[in-house]
Amino acid sequence: MKTKMYAFPLLLMGVLCYSQDKIIKKNGNSFEAKIIEVGASNITYKELDYQDGPTHSLNKPEIYKIIYGNGKEDLLGKYHNVDEVKAFIADKIREFGADRDNGMLRLAAEFEGNNIRINSVDKNGKLYYKGDLWDLSKVVEFHKVSKRKNGDAFLNIVTYKVKRSSEKLDKLVIRVMNYGIAEELSEAFKDLNIMLKKS
């Protein structure tokens, strides 16, 4: 009987020491690991099945959530899934987007898979000009949001313009009538780009 009493604490201690953490990335991939440190810009971890091996690092902007072995969670990402971030982008562009050339026109965004189309519409939402398709899974660069004196701001995203069966590297420019909203949109586009890059 005493043998069983001594074995149970050792067994429990082994289970507690082997607690596993789970890293869920914004692109939907997840894996179990042993978190070493959560820093200001990245996290370091060891592979769960090779804890004597090298320490790996992952940038925090790539991570949606960390679930620790004790059940505690750190939510690093703002959006639960691709549809949620797409809805946010479309709503903010509809509310704050403006045509670059014609101040009387607004913008409306629509998604087709990994691509976005930014259309120019009148005040009633009627299509005035159909925009090009832009691939958001292949973004080459996000420029800093450009602020204007009148409070407007411009998002500049270098990515591929999709035309029928070809793609051409170009710059998608979106005029936003509120600098703060433009910054939020910029972060949402960056998150979406990460989420669309399945690895």
C-alpha cells in the first residue's frame, strides 16, 4: 500500500513537468510546444518532442493565440478567422473610403477568394467604376500610412494586380477619410496577408 502512495506523487509530478503549450498561428496552423519566453516582439519555444534540441523563435504578429499547459490563454490576434477580418476591411472601406480622383464618389470593397476589388460608388451605393482585382496573399510590401493635411490618409500596398490569366506587380492605393481608421485598416490588411499565407 505504501508503494502506491509514493508512486502517485511522482506520477503527478511527471505529468505537471510535461505540461504542453499550444501555439495557434494567424494562418490557421497550430502546434504543441514548450514556451520558453514571450518577449516584446517574438516568442521563443522548444519543440515538444525534442526539448533538448534548439530553441526556435516566432514573430508575435504571426501568432493568433497561445494556450499554456495550465489552461491560461494569451490572445495576440484581433480576428478569429479570415471572414472576420475581411468583413472588418469591407465595412471600414465602405464607411470611410473615398475615390482618389472624384471627391463625390465613395468606395466599396468586395472579396473574391484571396483577392479584393475596390469599386467606386455614388452616395446611394450604385456602381460607378469597377476596380481591379488585387491578390492579398502575395503582398510584397506595406508602405507606411500616408497622412494628408485635410485629415485624409492613403494606404499603399504593393501586390499583384490580377487580370484574367496574368498578374502584374503594382501598387494598390486606397484613400481613407480618417487617419486613425487608415491605421486600423493597414493592420487588418497585414493580418489578412498573414492569415492567407498557409504554411
